[in-house]
Amino acid sequence: MLQINEIFYSLQGEGAYSGTPAVFIRLAGCNLSCDFCDTDYSLKSFSSIERVVEEVRRLGGDCPMVILTGGEPLAQNETLALITTLQNDGRRVHIESNGTIATELPLDVWLTVSPKERLNDTMAARANEVKLIVDKRVPLEWLQRFGERTAVFLQPEGNKPENIKLAIEAVKADPRRLRLSLQTHKMIGIR
Ligand code: SF4
């Protein structure tokens, strides 16, 4: 059984797919316990894979994009089977991960890695995009862990003006590598 926090239909607010409609599946639990974490990833229900896919259909209709988030979505044993079932249902699967759990993902899964206290090299190499959180400083030390062709987004924590300013300065200083990502869903009051 999968451990679920919530499933909802909204728009991706961040990164390369910002503005794209997507069904979000927030899996419960995380293998890290970052002291700045403000995400509720508590266990709210258990659900079979089939029930989760039914809920995706009910909420999102034929919406092609499904985002597995958390907590840490790769921390559950059944996540790979969930991905396969979603793909067989015609969905494009995206994963938002902290990049600590080495997992062999299907090639057409879009992987967003947002490194926290540590990072697995296999997942760094597999990442399609990287989200670095700017919170009073720009954590550019992570850059060397990712390939040159991986898109790197700087995301100001809480959309705070001082963090936005720092991110803009860093992006302008490295225009070939860096892009700004704002949490647009928070600006317009959606999840
Ligand atoms: S990895 Fe993400 S979800 Fe997990 S504790 Fe850290 S900030 Fe929270």
C-alpha cells in the first residue's frame, strides 16, 4: 500500500514546467528531517496503486502530467510500480526529490532534484532539473555535482524580496547556467 498525504489537481508553479496543469500526488514520509522544512508530509491515508490512479482520473481527467512529490516520493517501496501504472494510463510522470535515494527511473520520467543536506551522485547525474533554494545565500556549492546540461533554477525561499534580489544577481552573473524560479502558485493563491 502507498502512504498518501494528499492528491490534488493544480498547476505546476515552479521550474521548467511552471504554468502546466498537473495532478499532484504527495506521498507521505521523508528520509530526511530538515529543520527548515515547512511541508506537511504526514500520513493521511493508505491507498492501493489502483485507487491512486482512479483518483488521478477523477480529479484531472485526461491531464497528461502527474507530479509525485513529498516528503520524499522515492522513499516508498511501491513508487516505481505507481510510476509504471501511471505511464500505462497515459500520464507523463514528474518526480520532485531530495536526490538522496539511488533509484533507477524510466528514461521518460522528469526528475527534479532539490538538494538538502546530502546528495546521491547517481541521482545528481539523472536529474533533468535542479532547484536550489536561496535563503539568505545562494548555495552554488551544489553546482559542481550536476552536469553542464542540467537546467539549474534558483528559487528564492518564500518569494522573499531579499532572496529574490540575491537570486537575480546570481542568475545575471552566470547567464549560461542559471535561471530564476519563483513560486508562482503562491503568488496567485493556489496550491
Ligand atoms: S527533504 Fe524536503 S520534505 Fe524532506 S524534510 Fe527536507 S525539506 Fe522537508
